[in-house]
Amino acid sequence: MRKIVMLGLLFGAIVLTACATMNIGAYRDGQIDFGRYHSWRWAAADALPVGDARLDHNAFFRDRLEGAVDRELAARGLTQAFTGTADLAVHFHINVAQRFDASAMEAERGSCIALDCRPRVVSYEAGTLVLDVVDARTDRLVWRGWAQDGIAGVFDDQARMDRYVDNAVRKMMLRFPVGVGFE
């Protein structure tokens, strides 16, 4: 009986972290005419580490993230400026934190996995990726996008991390203002 309950809890934790929907959001300064922006550059990195020791020195992660942002901004008509000035500066922030999910409502909804249907608490790691887009002339934040999701197994599998990054950036950039980079 105890093995069945433990397997149910383990299965529930896997389902919770693997099937959870990625939370996506964005903020846009409504007073800004985004049609005036045509170029962008990467902003100088913060003095702070990325946010997790597993990512701080992971060149593959950084390359994948920068490549995904490059593609999405290019698809919106913005040109990356490698020298000189640019209209926009882009920066990212990462946070990995332990999260908890209490499943007390399972019994009421009839979706219990465990046989005894007692409330349980599941601990999991959640990753949050934030993209900041700043007007390079005024240093004013004009757009911020964020994505948060459970990241079970992401650090152990580079292909999975690549898919996670591509998906997060793509979904965030769907909320980027239309008409940017176009006259």
C-alpha cells in the first residue's frame, strides 16, 4: 500500500512539473511609439551572476538564448547593431527557485492520484526568464517579457534546455509590439 501511495506521489510530481503550462507575461509602455525603433544591441551584462550555478558558466545556454532572441527580433524587422549606436538595448535575467504546490483541492475535484486522497505538497524547481528591452537613448524600460515554468531535467539534457529556451523566447516575443522595425 505504501509503495502505491509513494508511486502516486512521484507520478503526481512528474505530471505537475512536466505538464505544467508555461506562464508567460509581458509589459509594454503604452506611451511609446515602437515604430521608431529599427535597431538593437545586447546591453552590458549585470555584475550579478545569471542566477544559478548550473547556468552561470554555461556557454551553450547563453548562446542558445541569445540566438533565440536574435531570431525573434529579426523576424520583427529589427536589425542587430554590432557596432555604433542602436535604438534598443536588450538584457536578460534568469532566476531558478524552489517552488511548492499544495494539492488540497484534488479530492474535491475527483482528480486524486493517491489512494487515500490526502492533501500533499510537491516541491519543484521553477525557472524564470525575463527579457528587458530598453530605449538606448533614454535608458527607459519600454518592454519586458517573462516566462516561468517547472524545469525538472532541463539542466541534465542540453537538447531539452534548447527546446525550453526556444519555446520561452518565442512565446514571450509573441507579445512584443507589432510594427516594430517597420516604417
